[in-house]
Amino acid sequence: MASEETRTTNPTTVRSPARAADESPVPTRAWTTRLIVLGIVLAALNLRPAITSLGALLEEVRDGLGMSGSMAGLLTSVPPLCFALFGVTAPRLARRFGAGAVVCAGMVAITAGLLIRPYAGSTPAFLAASALALMGIAVSNVLMPVIVKRWFPDRVGSMTGLYSMALALGTSAAAAVTVPMTDALGGNWQTGLAVWAALAAAAVLPWLPFVRHRRVPGAEERAAGRGDVPTRGGAAGRGKAPARGEAAGRGDAPARGGVAGSGGATGRGGAPARGGAAGHGEAFARGDAATREDAPAWQGASADGGASGRAGAAARKDARRRAEAPALRITRSRTAWALAVFFGLQATAAYITMGWMAQIFRDAGVPASTAGLLLAVTMVMGVPLAFVIPRVATRLPHQGPIALVLGVCGLAGYAGLYFAPAAGAWAWAVLLGISNCAFPLALTMVGMRARTGAGVTQLSAFAQSTGYLISIPGPLLVGVLYQHSGGWGLPIALMTALMIPQMAVGVLAGRNRTVEDEAAR
């Protein structure tokens, strides 16, 4: 191993020239942590304006492009379709290019799509440009929980709440200001839609420094570094060295011979190899499993004070085998399926609301600007609740009761839209806004239903991609029912019917278990 690494007698300096040659210096942890928080917030602000800004101007867009009700229904089904098709590619892209680079590219795609689509000139071109923006949203949707889990493993609830709150703020702002901003810019709906590209362009900037970095800077404190991490006794371990006393092995003790194992890599039975090499378990820091960015190191150097020998060789071979093991069989987990269906049904309700609720109020006699404000009220309810719900959810052993409360609010809101859409419009907007907070609950459960970072990555991709596939027919069917029935009675009845199974699978997904345990059975 001496040919692969350079050691010094200084126990605080262990460098890997191979990594240093192809990576630029990593900034300080405090600076990069602040930058990643800014990037998460700005990215979240851009995950819905492409949809809600269109919902506020849907009637003008239909008139300008000559769309029928069914075609408008298809347009409102494009977001979940794109999320399902492109979201599933996010983990593979992140492994190859790094999560930061993929999110940065996603923000660029959103900028380009929002800038192009208003001036596309035809319905097919409008759909294609919308798909470009939604492709960027799709990969960012999937990777947000992964980035939160990797960078903030001990603050999943609060960080999920922060970016969910930013997402809700962007959603509601687009719904509230698109119509008045369009009027202020001369009444041209094209300008009113295109202006949101500026916000997306701003979100590109914080992610640029992370395009070339595939590991988490400063993660040695979280035992997530690969290389450049001191090991006890001064021996270099390319794998994960423990930090804050979080050494590998049974009872959190470092490996004999003065070399800590590979940063929390549990061996068979939980003990590290005697020679200082990690046992054959997945390396993870505080439940944060390794992806390519923080993978277990099977090339760890032996300690100066410990024997590497057969034990070290066997452990390295074992760790290599585990690192190359097939991905988690996520489809064996009932919890993963329950979470996917819950995600799909809540997405159905959300995209019906974002695409059609303003039109429901306008057809009931509410002015266009007021209808946009009502939609904004629905979306803005997610700002405080998206911060509160994840924090509450992470403190409960079972998140099912939260799913039930949100479902009851949705049923009450739909009943109000059916019986008195204009008279109680503000109350129905508030109730539906509370119900739409099933989204941050679903994201929080993604982080809680997997023990490891790799598990979160797979569960996030599976739940979101499968869920968005489930949600595709909903908005389209609402448009068809609206066109052929001439009113909102049947569409609202459909929305109400879908809320019942959403509540049921929410209870199942909220049970205290992990997909790793279920998939291993």
C-alpha cells in the first residue's frame, strides 16, 4: 500500500496524492456548510414556480395556444410524468457526476425551460420546453433528501423542514404574484411566465463550487471523509477514520494496533479486524451509508503498531465484496411500496390543486387576481407547516396520525369546494393548504424509513418515481371530466375519493421500521 499513499509522522496529516491530483482544494467546512444551506434553499424555491405560475395563468395560456380542456389536463399531467421519468435517473447521475453537479445542472435546465417555453409558439413546443424545466426539477426533487441526509445526518428533520418551507414559499409566491406581475409588465402572459427564469438562474450560483467535488467537505467530523483523515497511531487509512471518538468496532473501540477501522464500518458481528482494517460491513456515519462519495475503503493501510497479515487482507477482501454488492432490493419492502403510493396520491392532490384550483374559483365567479391569491394562500400554508411537521414527525414513533389529520383537512376542503366554492373560498384554501403538507411529511418519512445514505437514495428514487407515475392520470382525468361534464362536481368527487386511500397508506408508511430490514427478509 505504500505505493498508493504517502504517510507522514504527523498524525494530523495523511494525504492521498491520487485524490489531490484530480480534485481542487476543498474549502473550509464552515464556509461550505453555509453555501450548501444557501444552495438547498434557492434550489427549493425553484421546485414549483414552473407549475404554479402556469396554474395562475392557465386560462390565458389556453386562449393564447388554443388548448382544449383535455389538452390543458394533459399539460397539468406533464409535471408528474417528467418527475417519474427523469427522477429515477438521479441516483445514477449522482454516482457518476456527484450530487452537487446534478443539482447544478438541474437549475440550469429549469432556467432554460422557463425562458424558452412562453415563446415556443405552439402547444407541442410549449410542452417540450416545460418538460426541460421539469426534468431539472425532477432530479433535484430526488436528490434533496439525499443531500440533507449526507450533509446533516443529525438534523434531518430541521433541514427537511427548511427546504420544504422554501419550496412552499416559492410555490406560493409564484401563485400570488404571477397575475399582478403580468399586469404590471403590460398584461402579456408570456412575460409573466418568463420572468421566473431569473430566480432559477440565481439558484445555479451556489452549486457551482460543488460541481467538481464528489465527497462531503469537512465530513471527517461526521466520519464521512475518504482520505486525508488522520487515524490513530498515525497510520493512513483511505477509508473512513473515526471522528469524535466514533471509532469502528464493537463498543466504539478503535482497532487494535492503534488504527481505527474504516470510520464506523461494522464487521461481521460488529468488530473490526485485528490488523486495523475494517470488517466487512457497509461504512456509514451515524446511519449515513456510503454512496460513491463516501464509500467504505477497502484499501486501508495497516497500522505501524498492528499486524496487517491475513486478518487485514481478509478484511479488505470482505469490504471489497460488500462495496461491490448489488443494490438494496427495495421492491421487497412493504414500507417502500406504502410510501410510494402515499407519495403518489399526495402528488395527485397537489398537482390537481396547483393546476386547477384557481380555475375552480374563477368559474365560481371569483376574479382572476383573487383566485391567484387563494391559490397562493393554499401554497403559503406550507411555509410554517413544512417546517413544523418534519420536526414533529421525527419525534414520533409513528407518523400515521399526522397523515390522518392532513387527510381530514383535505376532505373538509373538498366538501367546501363542492357546496360553497365562492362563499367560503378562503376557508377552503386554508384547509387544502394544510392537506398539501403531506409532501414534507412524505419527504421526512423517506429519511426516516432508511438507516443508511444508500438506502435513502434508493428509497427516495423509488418512492418519488413510482409515486409520480401513480399521480400522472389524476390531473388529466380532472381535465377530461371538467370538459365533458361541464362543471366541477365530478372532478371534486374524484379528488375526495382519492383522499381515502392516501390516509390509509400514510398510516402504513408511518410505521417505525426500515426498508433495509424488510428487504433483507
